[in-house]
Amino acid sequence: MELKVSIAIITYNQEQYVQEMLNNIVSQVTDFKFEAIVSDDCSTDKTPEIIKEYANRYPDIIKPLFREKNIGVIRNYLDTLNLCDAEFVAICEGDDYWCDPYKLQKQVDFMEAHLDYALCYHPAKMIYVDEEHKPIIIGLSKNENPQSYYELIKANNIPANSVMYRAEYLKQELLKYPNDIYPPDWFTHISVAKHGKIGYLPDVMYVYRWHSQGISHTTSDNSAEEIHLKYGIKEVNFSYAVWNKIKDQFPQYYSDIFIPVLEDVYFAYLKAQKFEEINTLTNIYSNYFKDFELCTENKEVIKYKKKHKKYKKLFNLLLFTTIALSFICAILTLFILSGDN
């Protein structure tokens, strides 16, 4: 039987969740062959043991990969996608799980019936592990197919583990994937969707766990600012990469999204007095700062700007002093050596 779907699964220290995830993978009911490439990022708990157990029980489905050292979630995600060789690629993570045994079949049926579609997705149920909140449904759409490409560019409305890509387009995009961006799954959606239409299936077919160990988890009341402080430069890198990918088609992205993201990250760093990060940001994107006006009426912002200017002066003074001392030492060394001769 022909291999139809590769499932890219990444895990790290998820022993309390991974068994339920794997149970729902091997329980998929299909009329085609599928595989699950399970890449564990050097877990220190019992996650690898559980994966090995399922690989032994379901060798035709579970294809394990155990990293000898931790390479990080983003690189593990991209490397695992590159190992997927089937016609279609689906995604799952070790702490989430699919809740419909016909998920793969439904999505393959849709993609085979719509050859001009590059990907399809469906809504998900989000449950809160560490907090007392009722579950909510995310990724809902009231629009008819195909879904809007620019709406996807403006907001990540595709739950990560709901997506199914046409692999030929995914492979092309992975060859030119940018470094140091966040979030990677959104960029993958945008990149693949350039090749065709976006499909939506209304069934809720996976459960997303929101918990304190998640990559996008926040603890403060201002979650957007916390994300900026954690991933700020990578967020700007992301928006810049998207703009370069779609600027001919959507030139308004520059002023609608890229500049506001640059501004938000700058002010988050400024408020938190993260001057090293500000220097990095301004060095990389100096040409674009002219396109947003810094707030001159906000006294708090003025205070932080003054601190940043003072920091830059001290930094430049230290740099000049270091260079001068190095030059003097070099001259003295040459003088001593010439005297010895």
C-alpha cells in the first residue's frame, strides 16, 4: 500500500501526555498507509521509553528518532518536517492529541478532491492544564472555502496540529526557511499557502493543551508584552521574512503589520531597559525606524530613551578606550622588540 501521509511529531519531557497522543495516532482509521516520525529532543524523563514501547508495538507506523543532545523546539520541528516523505504531511506535538479517529482520512479526502489547495485545517478544543478555565474552541471560521490568505498573514488562525500540507510545496519552502523566527508554524502555513488555496473543515479534531511548559505560555497580565520580551527580535525577523515573501502581492503588509511589530518590540525593550536587545534590533533594522514616530509626549518613554542614550555613550566610550589601549600596547610591544634587536 502506498504511503500517503507522514505525521511530524516532536516531543520533549512530556511523559504525562505522550501516551495519549500516540494512542490517538495509531488509532487513526484510514484506507491508506501513514507513518508517524516521532522526534524526541533528548528528553530526561520517561518520554523516550514510552516512544520505544509504541515503536515496538506499531513498527509500521511509529518511526522514532532520539536526539543525542537537545537542539531546541524550532530546529527539532524543522528537521522532523524534512524527514517526511509522503504525499501529505500532518503535524502533532507530544503534549496535544487528536480526538477524531477519522481526522487523517477526512483531510486526505478533502485534499484529493481539491487539487488546487495547498493545505487544509480544522478547529481545535483548547483545554487549560494549570488553570481553572472552561475549554474553548479555537480556529473557527465562518467563511466559505477557500479561506483568505491575507487574513492568515494578519493573524495565525490555523491551530498548529490541525494542519495538513501538500508535501511538494512544504519541501520547497523548507529549503529557504529563515533563521531565528517566531512562531515557526505560522510561517510554515504562510509559506505553503502561497502555492495554492487554504481549505477549512468544520470538525473539531484535536485537543490543544495550554500549560506552563508550552512555548507560547505567558504568566503576566500583559501577555503580548511578555512575548515581545521573550521572542521580540525573532518576532521582527518573522514579520520581515513574511513581508519579503508577499510584498509584491500585499505591499500594505509593510505599514499594516511589519512596522507596528517593530514598534511594539522596540517599546517593550525600552520599557524593560533591555538595551543590548535594542542595540541588536536597531543595528539590524536601522533603515526602517524612520517609518514610525517615537512617542515624545510619554514621560516614561522619554525617561527610558534618555537611559538608552546614556548607555550608548558609555558603551561607545568603553569601545574607544579599548581600541586606544590596544593600539598603545601594540606600539609599546613593537618599541620593546626593536630595542631588543
